[in-house]
Amino acid sequence: VNLTWESMNFHQGQSHYRMDYLARTANSENRFLACLIKLLLVLWIGTTTALAAFSIEFLIRYLSNFKYAFFSNLLSHGITRFRDLTNPLALILAINGALCGLAGLLGVWKHLSVGSGIPHIKAYLNGIKISGLMCFSTLVSKYYGVIVSVVGGFPVGKEGPMIHLGAGMGAGLTQGMAPSLNIYTNFFRQFRNDLDKREFVGMGAAAGVSAAFGAPISGIIFAIEEGLSHFNPTTLFWLLICSCQSFFVLNLGKSYENGSFGDMSNGGLINFGKFSDASYQTVEFLIFVAMGVCGGCFGALFNQLNKWITTYRSSFIQSKKSKVFHVLAISLAVTNLAYYSMMVVPDCKPRAKDFNPYQMQLYCNDGEYHAGAAIWFATPENSVKDLFHAPVNNYNSSSLIEFVIVYFLISVFTYGISISSGLFIPSLLIGAAWGRLVGIFLQLYFPAMNFGDVGKYALVGASAQLAGTVRIYITICCIMMEATGNLTYAYPIIISCVVATCMGNLFNEGIYEIHNNLAGMPLLAWTPPKGADKVQVSEICARPVICLQRRMRVKEVVDILENCPHGGFPVVDPPEEDEIGVNQSHGRLRGFMLRHHVVQMILAAHLEDKMDEEVSWESYANVYPTQTDIYEIYVSDMLKFTGYLDFSKIMDPAPTTVKPHQSLDYCYQQFRMVGMRHMIVVNDLFDVVGIVTRKDLYRVT
Amino acid sequence: VNLTWESMNFHQGQSHYRMDYLARTANSENRFLACLIKLLLVLWIGTTTALAAFSIEFLIRYLSNFKYAFFSNLLSHGITRFRDLTNPLALILAINGALCGLAGLLGVWKHLSVGSGIPHIKAYLNGIKISGLMCFSTLVSKYYGVIVSVVGGFPVGKEGPMIHLGAGMGAGLTQGMAPSLNIYTNFFRQFRNDLDKREFVGMGAAAGVSAAFGAPISGIIFAIEEGLSHFNPTTLFWLLICSCQSFFVLNLGKSYENGSFGDMSNGGLINFGKFSDASYQTVEFLIFVAMGVCGGCFGALFNQLNKWITTYRSSFIQSKKSKVFHVLAISLAVTNLAYYSMMVVPDCKPRAKDFNPYQMQLYCNDGEYHAGAAIWFATPENSVKDLFHAPVNNYNSSSLIEFVIVYFLISVFTYGISISSGLFIPSLLIGAAWGRLVGIFLQLYFPAMNFGDVGKYALVGASAQLAGTVRIYITICCIMMEATGNLTYAYPIIISCVVATCMGNLFNEGIYEIHNNLAGMPLLAWTPPKGADKVQVSEICARPVICLQRRMRVKEVVDILENCPHGGFPVVDPPEEDEIGVNQSHGRLRGFMLRHHVVQMILAAHLEDKMDEEVSWESYANVYPTQTDIYEIYVSDMLKFTGYLDFSKIMDPAPTTVKPHQSLDYCYQQFRMVGMRHMIVVNDLFDVVGIVTRKDLYRVT
Ligand SMILES: Nc1ncnc2c1ncn2[C@@H]1O[C@H](COP(=O)(O)OP(=O)(O)OP(=O)(O)O)[C@@H](O)[C@H]1O
Ligand SMILES: Nc1ncnc2c1ncn2[C@@H]1O[C@H](COP(=O)(O)OP(=O)(O)OP(=O)(O)O)[C@@H](O)[C@H]1O
Ligand SMILES: [Mg+2]
Ligand SMILES: [Mg+2]
């Protein structure tokens, strides 16, 4: 665990000045108005998220079509004219390389825009502060980054980044300020605290899911499953509103694009198409379970390989320049592999009714097209749809096998390089391809059983593979149902997702957890670690505890702050002379001071003698989200030696305490469910004997 | 609030003997085996719930068909022969009356089988102990009660009771014993505690929803929304497994019934049919909102009327006999109203292709049938389906208006009488009828707008009415989507449900909350009451606190127990002479004893001098769920005057404490989220100054 990650503060304490502030402002607030403002903000988050998602999808589609038309042209001509592929390949490599290089540059410009964004959002919702994650430049980098990396031919999806963008809207539009743009207003002051901001981020993420997959319910489930732990029905309500709004705006946009403005039955940005004659039989149950097992194994393999590669990569590729070069190298490799693997397997099919717009002739005869090339050259979304719905003989099993292997490998290599890259679509694609293979083999070897549509197996395979990789199975079930608009297959999807998740969990963690762990983030899981009911808090808490006293000379305080990084300090009455060392106690607990409040006191020179005239809670609350540290301020010697600080009215007089012999199980639950940051361990005399933070709990898991 | 309701104990404390027990048993337990047993139990719960639901549905369908065939015959003959309806009416009244009387008798036999069961399950999941709720006889009474009351012609559904039955399976099959049947085994000891039992009850309820509506995802959402507050993904996992299993078994059963055993695409017991050409337009958005508003208002009106009637009824009808007579009277009224209202409105339609098997001729000409009668005489489920899908001119608007009014009134009167009666289907039926009316009027007055299918409005109306009544909107959205197998209408359904819930909440609470409140149950809502951040714990806690001391004479203990009903007592070191009365303190907190543990100590004569040889945690854990009270045991004078009890090794040494100036907001969250029962208020010296239980928190809401 990396000690530099800090937690968020969800509770602001009961300090004298805050209670005073609450009492002062109690009557001036208008509950109805507050609710209205929140409603408007939520609708606004939904709207902007949908617009962002819509424009990303539009740009990607437009640019891809352009690129594919160009390539297709080039390839057909190149092949027919020269029977030689070198020249067109060089041109394709150059174009893809340029786009991917751009993606790499955007990635190194803002390293928080790298990856799918979901691991970061997960950590954020879990309560870890990641500064810059939601700031404007990161979002810009993500927006353009995902466009160029998808168009550049990487095996990446745009859904993860859309969710990150949604979360960014949630954080950015509701604070009434944007420090990175130097915008400060007086609006929405009431939402400037970690608790409300986090709620908005959750809503934005839900809106992102809703827009990306056309799945409003999945949006809610995602927000719950991914970590909005201490949510309650009020939050559920706002989540629902926000994801509906996003779905609504997106549908409006799509209906406009389709030329039937106002017709609302368009679905989301991804639409996997309807399964017309959906049905299945009891015996297939076993097949679904088996596919779940495969999905879990493949997913676990994916995660393990990716973990090794990422670890290895992070020890070699560190400078910005080498990161960009690495992106370029991977891009070259991906394009080459795609190109040659398409050439290797002969898979010519007669050109039927135009199912897929990316049907290329390549070296096939006239009136035919290359079916293998269609998977490689369509956008991943279209390939998935095609694998679900194309007639059984549309794909050769050899080209599918080859596709699965190659695509699996390049996806493993791609996730984690310095570009913004979603994981959902690549996983779905891999799963759909092997799922379809399963279907083809079943039809081949058990023709008598009449198993029906191969698309069904593609669907189940896709769900299993995705669940095996990311392990958020309830969300995936909902997404697959909502994105196919089909509920008959609910049961197969659920079974395969559950089995895949369980199977995968036998081997390793989900890919998001792996990446968060590699970054040393102390995410707290929902459940206490196994056997926690036999461990006592005293075995895991940190001690000795660095404490403050209610009245202290500035110098002493500065010394303490400069010599430790802790985010908060218990305030105690010092033990009497003869008690020191006895019971390992640090004196009787009186309250708790957050580090940045202490620094703020020194900075504002809120000394003992002028407290009541000058100080008010606003001077502490209004600096949010800035948290100045002691190293950033200059403290004059005058102040240091003559000033006295009195914490009694600023500290939280009622911090949460726990007894040393309380069970870890219970302590963990309390900590996690209520969203605490510090828990003070006190003995029977209310003397401080230890302290528990997120990191202590994380260490024992 | 009724003080006799007790809470459940979700945490067993860290007492010396329990820690000892955990240490002793740590290695003997086999995690894999434990998991397997749980899996089998969960599958078993799902299976039995599905079978129960399936058989209820089957019996109801069979008996109803029989009854309707008989009536139909009778009416046609009666009318054509005598032009006189008196005789057949008398016969119908007699048959319905007999069935309803039986329902009433079952209801008074086990009063916990009365009503839909959902309010009780909700309270149970919230943490309130309702003894007998899950016992065998209650479930039997519910099973037969719902069959006879639906067949008897009451406007009630079978879905609520199915959910109750599912919950009962969860509790009954997993304890390895059934006190009401005098069955005690050694199996499943590990699940005999409130925490695990509650989890199983949640699963059973989810399985019930899944079976009743063919909606596995809704099952999970129901369990979450209805109160499994401190759930975590592990629970989600089991919920999913259980509701899938139930869906699976049900589908098997239905496929067998349909003659295609093994074909799994049958859906649930309710199937509202597919909407073929689903689509809608932006302007309709406003209509959906307006329908949401109507749904909210009608729902609130329903609740308010029902509340008045229930209050009034409960003050007049108290004896068992009068309850049964009341049921009979309502049955008479309902049958008469249905009968005459069907006769009043002439609504003859030509007999087309057989949409509805309950088409009766009555006084219509040959080749025609009475459309109004079809709503009245079909089972409610079929009527709902018909309202969703029948062609626009199938129902007369006048017969719909009349139906809505009459059905609304009889439903209001029926819910709360002494029969088992679900609310979902009646609400859906009312909503579908007025929703269809809206559709008909729109087509009539805005023919140019081309609003499409009237069934769409029936669907939206049904959702809005149900949400306006029961207010569990997310579950309802999911159920409507899963039961229609349609996701295009997701957005209209969500909008109308959300608006209806908000609208309804302006007027009153949901019908389940109303009934729980009337029963004085202290249910804790998810969120702290408004303004809770300005209230301090000291303002709401109970004081003075009755405490025990670590070592006490039996007589003193018995006196304390006999003179108060409290469920637990802080154990303190008594204050020194000169401190008494100072600070209102009761002495330093040392631990906490549950009342039934104290009684158990006395009963087993675990006296001070023979603790360590005789006592083990098992003697306290194994009596679960019995909690003997002091009034039920005889304590000899010998014991009283010479015996001493020592609580130090049995008490929980680390009860949760809170400071008097902590905010109510924070305290409430902790209490609710972690599932506590007692929270002890201590001052800076760790002296007990107050106590907070569920009832104190409930009082301030
Ligand atoms: N005041 C303190 N005195 C002694 N140890 C502390 C104190 N505060 C935290 N710790 C311990 O130091 C370790 C590192 O914690 P860290 O300094 O990151 O805590 P924090 O910054 O207060 O909390 P967080 O990082 O979760 O925001 C943990 O084991 C923690 O228990
Ligand atoms: N030991 C006690 N001494 C004094 N008051 C108590 C004590 N225990 C509970 N109370 C108070 O008595 C009132 C009634 O509570 P009740 O006796 O029902 O609590 P309980 O039975 O311990 O908890 P629950 O009913 O939730 O299981 C509440 O206001 C509660 O705060
Ligand atoms: Mg820290
Ligand atoms: Mg009580």
C-alpha cells in the first residue's frame, strides 16, 4: 500500500463553530429551492454526459468510416494492381501510427486519463482522494484520447472512458468552480464537500453507463456495485433521474440523427440487436455453466497476463518519451498482426444482403468478400453485433479461432499502455467470438440436438468473458439484458456471469482491482476479511499515536506537523506525570483535529486570544477542496514562539471511538459502512491507545 | 410506537466465552463445506418457493376456471330462461361467501397470515422481531388463504403472499428445526442466529418475487430496496443464485404443463405479454409525467382512505367472530357490486377471435359478448393483460370508468380485512384501466397526433398507480420491464414511477409503511430525519439508564429485571459515593449484558463460583431462538439470597458507544447501517449517561 493516497472526509464533525454555523444558517435555507437546484444539476449532468457520449460515438463512427473507406479502397486497388501488399500496409501503418501516437501523447500529458477510468472511479467512490481525476484538462485528454485510440485501431472500447467523462461531469458541473481553469463563483457552495461531490460523481458514472449502453437500470446497479457503499434510497432516486435523463437526451440525439426527431425508441449507443426467436432448453443449462467456467478461466488468464505485463512494463518504461514510443510500438504490432492474420486465413464468402458495411473483397473473387477481414475492420461494436446475429455459416471456425487468439493477445498487451482505453468491448468481442465457436461446434457435432441459434452462445460467451475479466457480474447481467433488449436470455446470462465470476475469483482478482492494487490504492472491500471476527482491534491499530493537546504553542504544533504525514490527530489531556507509560496511554481523548484544519488555523493566525471575534466555520469550509499542507506555508518565528493555539472550539469533540478488544469484523463494518476516515482506539478510561485508518484495515485484508 | 416490539441482535459481542468458543472452533470448520451447504440450502429455498408459487397459481387457475364456467353457464341460462337474475345471484353469493368465509377463518386462525405479508417482511428485514411470522402454521394458513380469497372473488392478488411464502421458506428450511412442529435436529447450527436467518429470509423473498413475476433481477432489487440495509456483494450473490433457481424451477414446471418439458422460454407466473411495435415520441413525455402525477394522487388517495378505514375498523371489529363476519359482509358487497355494475353498463361487442376465455354473453344478443363482464370475471392477471393488449375499441370508455371507480372502492375496503391479500395486482388493474382510458381519450381528441397503441398507456398507468400506492419504485420499474419482457418502454415506466412516488410522498406514506405504523412498529428509514445534523444525541437518548454491576446478588438482578422491560443493560462500575448525582452519571461503562443472557444465567444457575467449569458460549447460543424472560422462570429464595452472578465473562466488553454531543445524523447512520440494537451514550469519563435504541430513533423521525 502506497502511503501517499489520502482519504476523503465524509463527516465534518460537531465542532463548536460548525454547530454555531448550522444554527445560524438553519432558517435561511429553503428546502424546496435546494431540492430544485439539485434536480436541475442532476438533469444537467445527465444531459452533458449524454452529449459527450453521443459526440464521441459520432466522431468515432465518422472517422472510422472515413478511414475504412480509404483502406478498403487502398487494399482492393493495391491487391488487384500489384498483388503486393507492402505499400498499402506502410500507409495504413503510418495513419494508425499517427493516431496512436497522438493518443499516447494525450496519455502522457494527463496520466489520469490513461486506462478505462473505471478503476479510478471505483477508488474515488470508495473514498480515496485522487486529485486531478475530474479536472478539466484530464477530461479533455480523455475525450480526445479515446477517439484517437479507437480510430487508431487499438483493440479498445469507448465505454469506460464515457463513464469516466460522466463522473467528471458530476464533479465538475456541481462545484460552481474549476480551480484548474481559475473559475471561482459563489454558486453551489452547499455541494462543496466530499460527501455531496461523491454522490454527484456516482450519478455521473451512472449517466455514463446509461448513455454508453442505453441501459438506465444498469447505470444504477453499476453505481451501487462499484462502490457507493453508504448509499440510501435518496441517492438511488437521484441516480435513477440522472441516468434516465442521459438516456433521454441520447435518444433525442439519435432520433435527430436518424431523421425522425422525437421518436424515442432508439436505445443506447450500443445496441446489440434483438434476438428474434429466443428460446433454450434445460440441457443447455450445462453448456451455459461450462461456458461460464471457460469465461472465468479466460478472464483470469487475461488478468494474470496483464498483471505480469503491467508490472514488467512499469519497471522498464518510465519516462514520458519511452511511454509514447511504447504506444507506437504496440500500435505497429497490432496493425501488423491484424493485417497479416486477416491475410493468412482464406475465408471468402459470397456477398449476400449487406449485413455489415465493412465487407472487403481483398484477394477474394468478385462477388465475394473476406469474412475474416470483416471482424478486423469493423468497429468492435459492429463486430460484436455481427457475431451475435450473423447466420451460422457466416464465419469460418478457423478464422474465428485465429481471431480469438490474436485479439486476446493484443488486448492483453494493450490494456495498461498510456492511452485511454475501455475494456468492455474487447472482452465482449473475445467472448462473442469463442461463444460463437462453441455454437458452431455444437451444431457440427450434435446436429440432432437442435440447439438453435449460434448467436445465443455468442451472447453467453461475451457475458462470461466480460464477467470473468471485470467481475462486476450484476452490472454485466443488466447491461447485457438492456443492450440486447432481451429478457428471455436473462437466465443463461446470469448463470454464465455468476459462474465466470466465481471461477475467476478462484485464481485472481478482477482487472480493476489488480490495477488499483498495482497503484497501491487502499480500497476497502465491502466485506471484512475472512476470520476477522477472531481478530481484535488492538492487534491491527497503529500506535504510538501522535496527539495534540487542547492548548499548544504554535512551535510545538508546527514541529509535530512537519515530522509526520498523518491526516488527523486526536486531541488529548496529557496524562499525569505518574501515568506516563502506564497502559501505553496517551492521555484522555477530548476531540479530534484534521491536519488541514490545523494548518488553516496557523495560516489564518487564529490564535487563542482572538478566537471568538474572528473565527467562524466558513473560514474552514470555504477553502474546499484545497488542503494546504504545513510545508507550503511560511510561519514567522514571532508566531511560532509567542502564539498559542486553542483547538477546543474547532476540533470535533465526538470522534468515533472503538475499544481495543472490539472485533475487527465489527470495526471494519462500521468504518466501511458509515464512511469513516479515523477511528480512535480508547481504553476503559477513555485514554487514547491507538488509531485505525483505511490503511490499517487494508493491510489486514 | 408500540413498546412490545423487540429488535433482533445482529452482533453477538466479544464476550470472553464467545472469543473462547471462536478460538476453539476455528480449525474444526471447513470453509468449503460450509459454502457448499449454503449453496445447497439456497438452491433448495429457490426450488421450494417456486413450487409453492407454481402450485398456488395452478390451483387458483383451476378453481377459477371451474367457478367461472359454472357461473357463466348459470348466468346464460338464468337470463335466457327467466330474464330474472335473482336466483343465480343468490347461488354465486353463496359460493363466493363460502370461499371468503374460509379465507376469513384462516385469517383469524393465524393473524400474521393476514394481508399481503410484504409489510411484515419489510419489518423483519429492517430488524424487528415478529415471532410466528415464519412458522409452519402461518405459512399453511397463508397458502390456503390466498387461494380461497382469490378464487372467492376478492379484488386481491397472490403475489404478496407468494413473497411471504418465499421468505418463510428462507427462514424455515435453514434452521434445522421447527419449534412449532417440535422438530429439533443438529443440522445447520451455524445459521441459527438473527444475522444469517435474516439473510435467508431476504433470499426467500427475492425468490418469491422472481417466481411471482418471472423477474429474477427484480427479486434482488426488491430485497435491497425493501430493507436488507447492511447487505454486501456476498449477499447480492446469494440473492441472485436464489432468485435464478426459483425462476429456473418455475420455468421447468411451466414447460411441463405446456407439454414441452425443458423448453425454458416461458417467463414467470405473470406474463403481461409482449408489446410488438413499441415506440413513443418526445411529446408523450409530458403525458407520462401527467400520468405519473395522477398515479401518485390516486395512490395517495387509496392509502389515505385505506388508513382511515383500517383505523376505524380496528376500533370496532376486534373479536375473531366479528372479523369473520366482516369478511363475509365485504364479500357479499363485492360480489353484488361486481354483479350489478356489470349489468348496469350495456357493453355488447361482437364475439371476435377468442382473445379472452371469459367472454360471457349475458343479456347480449347471440354472437355478441359483454365486454365489461370480461374484466370482472377474468382473473385479475388476465384482465391486466387484456387491458394492455386488446384492440382499442375492445372496451367501452363508460364501462372502464365505472370499473375503475367500483374496483378502486372495493380494493380500498378489502385491503386490511382478515384475509391474505396481495396489493400488486389490484393496483395494476386499476392503473391499467385508467391508463387505457387516457389512451382512448387521446385517440379520440387528438386523432392527428397519432399516439399509437392504447396498451402503452395502460402499462404506464398501471406502473404509476402501483408506484403511487406502494412507493417501491425501483422494484416496480424492474418488475414491469421483466414481466412485459420489454425494454423500449423502460423510460416511460421509470418516469411515471418516479413521478408517482414523489407525488404520493407529498401526501402520505406508502401503504406498507402505513400499516406498519398502525401496528406501532418502529421501522427505521434509510435516511436520518431532516435536520438531524442539528440535533445532538443527548437530546434524544433515554435516561436514567438502568445498569447492572459486574458482580451482583441474584435477588438484585431479579428485581431489576422484573421491574423493567428493557432488552439490555450496561454493566458499570458504580460511581463513588461523592460522584452520585454529579454529571447525571451511572458509573463507568464496563460492558453490556443482553436481558435474555441474564435470564439464561439465572435459569442455568451459572453462579460466580462455578463459572469456568460449567459455562461455555454454547449454553447461551444453543437456545436460539427462544429467549426466556424472567417472568417465565421460578427463582428459588435460596438462589435469590445466597447466589452471586458475575457478568464479566459473559458481557460484551466493547459495546458501541457514542458521545452526548455527537450529531443525531451520524449516530442514526451508524445505528442503521451497521444494524445495532443498543448504543450507549457515555461522557468524557466513559460514564454511562444515556442509551439509544431503535425506539428512540424512531420517535424523532
Ligand atoms: N495521529 C496519528 N498518530 C499515529 N499514527 C497515525 C496517526 N494517524 C494515522 N496514523 C497511522 O499512520 C498510518 C498511515 O496513515 P496516514 O497517515 O495515511 O493516515 P491519514 O492520512 O490520517 O488517513 P488517510 O490516509 O486515510 O487519509 C496508518 O497506519 C495510521 O493508522
Ligand atoms: N437499560 C436501560 N435503561 C434505561 N432505559 C432503557 C434501557 N434499555 C432501553 N431503554 C430505553 O427504553 C425505551 C424502550 O426500549 P426497549 O426496552 O424496548 O429497548 P430494548 O428492548 O432494549 O430494545 P429493542 O426493543 O429495540 O429490542 C427506549 O427509549 C430505550 O432507550
Ligand atoms: Mg494519509
Ligand atoms: Mg424492547
